[in-house]
Amino acid sequence: SSELTQDPAASVALGQTVRITCQGDSLRGYYASWYQQKPGQAPVLVTYGEKSRPSGIPDRFSGSSSGNTASLTITGAQAEDEADYYCHSRDNNGLKYVFGTGTKVTVL
Amino acid sequence: QVQLQESGPGLVKPSETLSLTCSVSGDSVTTGNYYWAWIRQPPEKGLEWIGNSYKSGSTNYNPSLESRVTTSLDTSKNRLSLRLTSVTAADTAVYYCARLANWGSSGAFEIWGQGTMVTVSS
């Protein structure tokens, strides 16, 4: 079972802002990375570390962290942002890697 | 531009061994401070980290799979390999290889292969 918990689903109106969260004890000591996965495609890294984005990822995607919760915020959501989103971090012992349960984001 | 491509049988019989390879192009598996990972995703389910290999030969595995999994790097062929023994239907999944960069405190799977579907069935 995953040590990182995400809400199963979230929705956002086109152009509005949505924040999805990832909760787990390990997040008190480790940052999360976030991945976007569209149907039939491999995941794509969208944020990592404290507040970093790989090149080519729009700046409407931002990551943050507080206590045992990591968040991914999409500011000004676009239709193409509709996807599943997964967080990733280390396990509670810091030795292994774990993914969150995933959140399906729908853009209305 | 680094690219990863998984390959291997799409169908494996129960109790047999699943073997996959991941060819890396655009860079060497020994360049930089990267780990090379395997991740899987059962149909309609979430992602599961399987394990990592490093150029030194060190490995790190998911505890739930550790007794059955072996990953390795073949530096001469610039590829990574996955072996999973005694498979059952629960091992049916899309298998991805990925490069794990040492970014942030947890690393980041920055580059992924397209994935290959493996079905376990008689």
C-alpha cells in the first residue's frame, strides 16, 4: 500500500486554479516530485524539489510543501492539463521510493 | 536528447520469469550521477516503483518485490535489464524504464520510456 495519499479526483473550470495534494509522513523530511500522465502515455515530470520545474514545463504548474503535505497547483488550467497526476517521494525510512495514489484532474 | 525504449515479451506464463530490457540512446548509462529505474502500472491502477540500478553496480528494490526482482546495467550495450521471477496475474502491467536524477531530496524520474505491456496468462 502507498505511503503517499492523494484525493482520487479533482475538477477545475477552464482558466481557473486547482490545487491537488499528497499526504505522507515522509514529506516532513523529503520534497515530492509531481508527474502528469495522459491516457496511453508515459508520465511526464512537471515539478520537483522545493519549487523547480524541468525545462519545457509551463509556469502555470507549481509545487509547494508544508508539514506532511505536498501540493501541486495549476494556475489558469488549460484543457490539455486534464490528466492523472502522481506525486513521488521517499518512504518513511528514506531508503525506498514511493508514488502517491494518483489524482484524476478534469478541466470543465 | 536522451531516449529510453523498453522491449521484451508481451506475454509470460504464470510461474515463469519476466525479462525486459531498456535501450538508452543519446547518452551513456555511466554518464553523470543518475540512477536507472523500473516502474510499473497495472491496468487502471497507479504507479509502482520496482527498483533502481546505479553504474557502480548497486541496486535498490521495492521491499514488496525484492525477493523476486533483479535489475542491472549493461554498460557495453548501454541498456538496463529487469528480471522478475515467479510471476502471477498480479504482475500484469505496463512496465516503464526511467532515468532518476538526483534532484531535490527525493530525486526525480526525469526521462521515461514509452512503456511496454506485459500480460501474465497461460
